[in-house]
Amino acid sequence: MPTVRAPPSPPQRGEHGGAELDNLDLPMAAHYFVSLQPIDGRDVPPLLTAFGAWLATQMRGSLGYFDALKIEHAPPTWNEGAADRLEKAAFTFLNLGDGSLLALLDIGRPKAPRAVVLLDSEGEARTVATSLEEFLHLLAKGETGVGDLDDEAATGRDALAAWLAEKKVKAPKAKDFDFQAWLDGAPDAKAAPVAVPARRPSEALLALPPKLRGLAALVGLRADDPAVMASIGEMGGKVPTAATDMGSAKSVSAAKLGVSVYFNHDILNDALPLLPKTKSSYLPYVSQVAFTDKWSEPLPFELGWKDGPDEVERALGAPHTRPLGDGLYTWWTRAIEPGISELYLRTRKGKLELSVVAKGTIALTSRHGVPPLPAVGILVAWMALRGMLDESRIAQHEALVARVKARSAKGSDLVKAAFPRGVWDDHLRDDEKLVRRLHHWLGSSNELSFTDDLIGLFGERKNQYAHREAVLDDDTWEAFDRVAPVFDERFHGFV
């Protein structure tokens, strides 16, 4: 099919309203660029042909921000381990501005439609829709989950919805498909069941208005929980089947209802462990349910959407605060299910913001080796000897903590046993100023730098990601004795 820059007049209709189009020499900036020439003799779905003919009549930006609707090979360098399989099963058709691509993928199931999948420029891989038809309907609603396509400024969604209705395009029923699992060679993988304590509705949960209560109860549940799947289905959305460390957060929104449900696999809460599906993907949890002023049901504590900080403070008491720039960041919380979820409120731009969030904390160190294990080992040994750790949080490792304090075990031994997901804020003693200073130090801000301190003592090299790190391969006690005076000076008054 020839390249398309603008619509012919009049088009010759084919299946799904498709058209054989002439290449018209009009400015590319005015309309979307479309080129649907098949590659290697592969068939182009008639619906994609028809959509291309229609899209060429639309102004750029009216359906989100993308560079072209164009059929191309999947880049072999995007995932070298699966390059041959992608070449045989997929072709890309939508080029996003950040270099990401959408592709149509033959998932290998008999009679199953080709799925629309994301080849993200940062390496994330996920399923956007189980069919081209479903993708177009999601695009018409601004609910693809791809930021550039769901931009609120897009004005052409109603036109696309009308075109889909005119052409009687309906999404076929199709089973969920996990693109990341397909890449990992385990397309039907499921997360193993994990024994978790039974959750009984708390008094705080039962006190919420009924419809809000039902959504609040989802927070902290696995994505494959029947209650989650039923609620998301009622909203007209689809539960995300997997998440990766490259792209952890997913959401399902029902803008007209005033509610969005967020999913995340790595919530820093011991009650919500990682749930592996494949070698690189996880099953997510419901991490947050957020409400907007479109929500028509009553709010808790007899609050209203236009209430300001004075009204919220009268209802909930004094807020939490922390410095932000020249002012204070102010918010209120109330436990919903102890240890699992809490109600979060703040006021902003004359409106109340309300959500129910999974209770979590903040990581000081990453489970991905940032900083490297020897550096974290020295850090943890120093914190153990200086009384910074909340040892009740790791009581099951009491004997190992004692050995570290006696210098008969290394800090890295404690890291591997007690902190496999990193060292978190709530692993430390309750001291807000101490925690804040540690964040500045480990994050190299406010003229503090843990990395620079180590480099100053041990020398500098580049790691496999070309980032600076200290020449430190083992957290020996000799190395500890070199760093301890520097660390003590950095935290004078805290240790």
C-alpha cells in the first residue's frame, strides 16, 4: 500500500471501510503520517488498513502523540534474547515520540487475535490490548495505559468512537495475554499462591460509605483476586496481568465515575511480598484507589470536595507535615486496615484529594544492587553498631545481629538475610531527622554523598552501567574501621 499523508477524495471503500490511497503531497505536520505497506508478504489486517485511511484525515495530536502509523520490523536489538521469535510473530505499527513502539503479535493460540503489545524504549514489555479492535476502543476512550496516547489534551476521541460505531467494530472475546511472560518463554505462567493472614474488615473500613468501602477493601489484594477482577470488570477495565521492574505501576481508570485503581508489584511492606511469575515479571497488587470530584457518593467524615485544610483539620485533627521548598507539604492519614492500607487526604488548588493507599515505606537502598552489596554491608554494620536499626523489625535475625555487633559476621551477611528487598525507612529507629539525613546522604543531596565518602577512602571506578562507585569488593572489618570515623562525623549528634 502506498504511503499516506492525507486522505484521498473520495476514498474507495473496502472491508471495514478501508481504502486504496494515493500519496498526496501535503504538509506532514497537519495530519498523522500513515504508511501501511506490508513487509515480507505479511498480511495487513483490513481493520488496520481502514483505520489508517481514516487516521490520515485527522490532525496530529487529536488522538494523542505519536510519530507515525507505519508497519516495520520489530527492532532486533530491543530484546536480543527474543529477537528471532519477535521477527517471526510480530511487526510494529505505531511509533511513539519517545522511541517506544506498538506491535501486533501472533500469540500462538489457535484462532486467537493478534495482541497489541508495547516495546518500550526503556525496556518495559507489556500487553496493551488482546486485539486490534480492543486497542482502538481503548484509544477512543483514552484508556490504553500509554501516556502519550491517553493525553487529556487529545480532542479526537469522540470522532474515533463514532467511526468505530459506524464500522461496527467490536472487540472479540480473548483470554488475557502476558507479553513479558511470552518473551520469557512462559506465556501461561501464573504467580504461585502465597499464604497470607486472613483479612477481617476493620472498624475503620466498615465506617466508610458503602461504595467507597467496597473499593477501599481491594487495596493490598493480588491482581488475580476474584474481588479485584470483578470490580475492575464492572468499571469496564482489565486487570494488568503482570508488572516488571522496568515498568512497575499500572492503572485502570473510570474517569466518568471519578475513580482510578493503581497496581504495583513492589510495595515496601512485609505483608505484601514479591509474587514472581517468570524470571523477570511479577503479579501486581492493588496499591491505590484514588477518587476525584466526579465521585458522586458520600465522602468519609462528612467531608466535601471543596473543603479546605481548615475543614479537614476540624474533622481529622492536626495533619502530618514535612518541609517542601520554602513551605510545608501537609497531609492527613487514617488507618483503614492496620498494616495494609490507609486513607490519605490532602487539599490542593481548592480541592480535596482523597485516596486509599497500600501502607508502605521508602527504600534507602535498592534490592537491585544500588549501592553495591559491599557498600551496603558496611553501612548496615555501622548502623547496627551505632544503634540506628529498629531490631524489633528483624527480630528473627537476633543472633546474626549479635554476631555483627561482635564483629564475627559481616554486615553483608545481615543484608542478605534480613534485607533482601533493601533497607527501608521503617527498618530504622523512629527518628525523622535521622531518616531524612540518611536519605540526603545516600541520595547525594544537600552537600552529602555516601558514594563520594567511599570513593574518597577507597578510590574510584566505573561499574557496568558506567556509574561511579568506590573500589570496594568486600566489606571486611578492616574496611569498616576506615569508614567508621567518616560516617560518625557525617552523623555527629545522631550516633
